Amino acid sequence: MTSPSPTLLAARVGDTVCVKISGRANFATSVDFKQLVAEACARGAQRFIVDLAACPLMDSTFLGVLASLGMKLSADNLPPEQRPIELLNPSAKVADLIDNLGVLQLFRVVQGSAPDNLCFTAVDCAGASKLEMSRNCLEAHQVLMNLNADNAAKFKDVARFFSEDIEKQEAAAKAAVPSGQTTQPV
């Protein structure tokens, strides 16, 4: 039996975006989450509250994307109360995963009530291609390996798999284009 797809809901107040994750945050969800944060930053968002009360688990790709965003949004040596990404009510298992990967310092971890009176909307799924997913997975695992040397042993085989997969997909895409033609962006 497969678990239901996770859902992302988002609400914005001023320069703060609150994202509720319901279900297991995984590699597919990470693409949508990453896009949501990038678009919100482009529109002036500076703070993110990630409500994890209904998120029992995260896979390493989602954790890598979360860590990458934490790095990009945080200045060095910010005190915990000034970190721009707040993880609200993570389960003990999720908190342990983040800590064990050595990236906990990138976030504020808070237990408490979610902000009241927010009008949440469902986040549209990007429908990422297999190649986009593979690139996202590779980047996420590279981030985890770069942030903590202990993660290199954990994820080197995963990173190699995605790197080889990307090469195969790109070669197949090139082979599919008739000779003499180039692909043009639409």
C-alpha cells in the first residue's frame, strides 16, 4: 500500500511565508517546495515558517533542499532567533534526522502553536520532468555532503547514481534530436 502524496499549503503575511507540509516530505515534494521558496523570495519574502506538525518523515532529498535553502537565506553566524527558516513542531524523528545530518544549525526549531488566522492555499505541483527530479536529487545530496563531511559516506553512492542517471537522460535526449537540428526553448 502506498502512502498518500504529501500536500503543501502556503500563506503569506508581510515578508513571512508559512508552509504546512502534510504527509511524508519527499523528493517530489522538494521540487515544489524549492520553487515556492524561490518565488516567494523573488516577491520579497524574508522569513519562512515550515509547519511540520503533520509531517511524520522527510527523505534525504527534501532535507538537502531544506538545508540548501537554509544556507542561501542565512548570513553566517546568525543567532538562532534571527534564522530565516523556522521549523515548527517537527516530530522527534524529523528533528533527529536533521540533527544527525549536521544541518540543525541552519534553522530555528520551535514547538508551539501555528500562526492564527492565516488563509492557506494549496501549492500547485510543478510536474517536474524526470531529468529535473534527478538534478534536484543530486544537488540536494551534494549539499548535504558539502555541509557535513560525515554525510559523504552516507550519500556518495546516491550522488553517483543520480550523476550517472543525468548523463544517461541527457545522452538519450541528444540522441532523440535528428542530426543537424538543435532544440530551441519554447
